[in-house]
Amino acid sequence: MQTNFAPEQLRDPDTQASNQILRTCVHCGFCTATCPTFVLLGDELDSPRGRIYLIKDMLESGRPATQEVVRHVDRCLSCLSCMTTCPSGVHYMHLVDHARKYIEETYDRPWHEKALRRLLAAILPYPARFRAAVAGARLGRPFAGLIPDGAMLGKRLRAMLSLAPAALPPPSPMQAPQVHRAEGARRGRVALLTGCAQQVLAPSINEATIRLLTRMGIEVVITREQGCCGALNHHMGDHDPAMRLARANIRAWTREIAGEGLDGIVVNTSGCGTTVKDYGFMFREEPEAEQAAAVSALAMDVSEALQKFAYAPSRERPGLTIAYHSACSLQHGQKITTLPKQLLARAGFAVRDPAEPHLCCGSAGTYNLLQPEIATRLRERKLHNINRTGADLIAAGNIGCLTQLGGDALPVVHTVELLDWMAGGPEPPAVGAARQRKAAA
């Protein structure tokens, strides 16, 4: 694709990177077939190719973002399916991230949209605030029917209330800053990102990760001053807060690297993992560039860590069939596709792939809160395909997907909880629910 940026525009590192990405695109349109929003809406401007044209025109002109550009970029899930499909290697993730930053800098959103986005950015990355907000949402659920359903704001508020769990598990002391010693001889040492929303909604995921790794002889460090990876802010174009959150993690992990050293930085939420692995790019012009690149190089999904340290089950086969939902951030963002399924099969599960595995479930960070109608349609489509597999359970590697797909369908469980159970850990509650459902059928 030909571009026409002025020399002074190309002095900006983000514009320079976007220029190179735009020049890689050859207009082939292969991406449209695998883009969830184009599949649902059939609008060229809601496809990666269409959005690339809009972003190119916006950035080249240097004018403030228009309502049309904002509407179509906001509808993008950042699922990155287009990057898997693209034969030319267009790095759409960096392009759309730049576009979102530019939009937030130049576009004046309606007051209610601005307030909602600020509210999400102020609550979701902070566990204590998020826990309080979920408790408040539970109190508000009985009154959800009183919210007008016509306006988008009403739909978003109803979506927030519907996603709030009926009950929250208590905070887990295992997630507090500490060192979890390896059982037996120490074979390795890793840091674990405990996350933000996940440690409130499902602390059992971090607990399973810690139990499993320490039984395998891996020391697990929960560093002080680590927190949210910054992804939620980053993908809303909220640049400075995202960088502050990421910078705190980089500093915390850099101290561990310089101290006793780390064999990896384990992330068990794939949306976070994609962002942490991108710290090197995000900080390429910052004073922490070298440290950020080192952190990115050490970052690994929990499935990669289990493969690296030779996971092996210790229980008999459970006789359960798993529908494996491949989170977009894992399969498209990190290019990890078969490894989690191989680990589940090694643990003794029968694993089935639903139809259209490349399509997003509609969670996508804050997408199911900001674009509830499209997210609901994607959820229904995903669950329809999952139910056709005849599986007993849904397994996935991302808390957003587990929240989106849970509630009224098959029991959902994180992959690492199943792997921990089959290697000597406690049985996940979802397994018991699956067995009861199976017995009643």
C-alpha cells in the first residue's frame, strides 16, 4: 500500500511504525473472511482491510478522528485473527493500537461514553476497586430490568450487571507477594503475573498454577509492586496509564532478574500474556527499553512453562471430554494453538475443537461491556458450536473468555486447573458440575 506521510510526521515513532505496517498491506482481502465483525455485519469498514483504509486516511491527514472512524475502530475486537490469516505479515495489532491512542488524543467522545471508559479504566486494573464494584453490581442486578434498553448506555449498563457473578470467592493468600518454594530439588525459578480481574473473579487459577509448578520443582515468585499488565487501558487508547502499569511490572521483574534470576515470567491469562510479550515494542523509545525487551523475552504462557518443565500427569484418565476454546490472544496474539490441547490430551482428556475456532467469543477485554450487542451475538455463535461437540466441559486459557462463556452453558474451567488436578491437585468444582450434568442427561 502506498503511503504519503510528511517527513515531520515520520519523526513520530508510532507514525513511523504504522507507515511500515501500512506499506506491508497488499489489499488482498484474505483477512475479511476470518474477521468476526465482518462475518456478522458484512460491512467492509468493519473488516481489517476497511479499518486499515480508515486509519491510513486519518493518520496521513493529521486531522482529528471522525465519528465514522471511531465507530468502526471501536467495533474492532483486536482478536488479531486477521494477523493469522494475512499472507503479507501485516502487524495489525500495532496499527490499531496506534489508531486507538490517536483517537483518544483527538476525538471528543460524548460525555457518557467518556465517563464509562474512565470508570472502567479506574476500576478494572485494581483488584480492591474491582471487588467493591462487583459487590455493588450484585446489589444492582435485581433492578437491571428498570434500565431503559433503547440507548447504548442502557445496554452497556445491563451488560455490566449481567456479567457480574452471583458470588465472589474470598481473596487468596497465595496471591500475595511472596516466594513459593519448590517441592524437592529446585529445577527452576519463575515470576507469576497474578493479574487484576482474574485474582478477584477466579483466584483458583493462580492457586492451581502455583501448586502445579512448585510440585514440578519450580520456585514461584509473586513480586511486590507488580499489578495489571496494562492491556485494558492500552486497548482503549489510554496510553499513559497503560505505560505506568506496565512500567511497574518491568521494574519489579527486573529486580528479580538482577537478583536470584528468573527462568521465565509465567502468565496464565492469555490477554495479559500477549501484552507482556509486547513490552519490548511498547517501550522501544523509553528509558526502560532494554529491561522491557528482557521481560518480553522471558514472558511465557503457562502452557509454554509446563511444556518447558516437562509436565506429567499422575492420575488415571478421568473419562471426560473437553471442548477447547482457543482464546484469540493465545492463538492469534501469541501463536500458541496446539500446545494446550496436547497438554490436556497428555493429562488424559478427550479434546474436541468446536467449529469456527478462529472466531472470537466476544469477550475481548472490555469489548463485551462497550459493544454488548455484537459481543452477545458472538457468544451465542461460539456456544452453539461448542454445544455441538458433545463435550462435558469448556476449557480455555483466558479469564475473559471463561467469564463470557460461563453462566448458562457447559461448566467452564481454566486449562491449568485441569492439568493441576490430573497431576495431584484438587478437583475443580467445574468437574463435579460436569459429572452431575452428565449423570442427569
